[in-house]
Amino acid sequence: MRRGDEEIDIEVTNYCVACEWGYVDVSPVTFDKLAGPEEGTVGVEWRFIEGVDERLVGDSSILAV
């Protein structure tokens, strides 16, 4: 996941069934590495890491802040 010059790897552990495709709900600790809490929802770039079986993430209700 990347925002500006900051880039981190995260592990998706569950799904946000209420979110649109492309949204990722992350922990506060992870969010703080990319933005300040006052910013709320922010845009990021994300991709699957090479070697990860994309079928493991389920349907398209996975999700990018």
C-alpha cells in the first residue's frame, strides 16, 4: 500500500462487506504510517504482492482507504 513516498506491506485478514470494491479498512497503527487520524479516509495505491494467491482474498468486496 502506498501513499506519496510512504509504502508498507499489509496483510488482509478480513472483509468489509459494507465497503465498495477497492476499499481497504486498516488498523489505526497501519493508518498512522500513511496519514494522520485527522485526515479520515485517504486515497492510496495498492496491489497484490507477487506470490500471493489472489483467490484467497475472496470476492470483490475487499477494500482501499
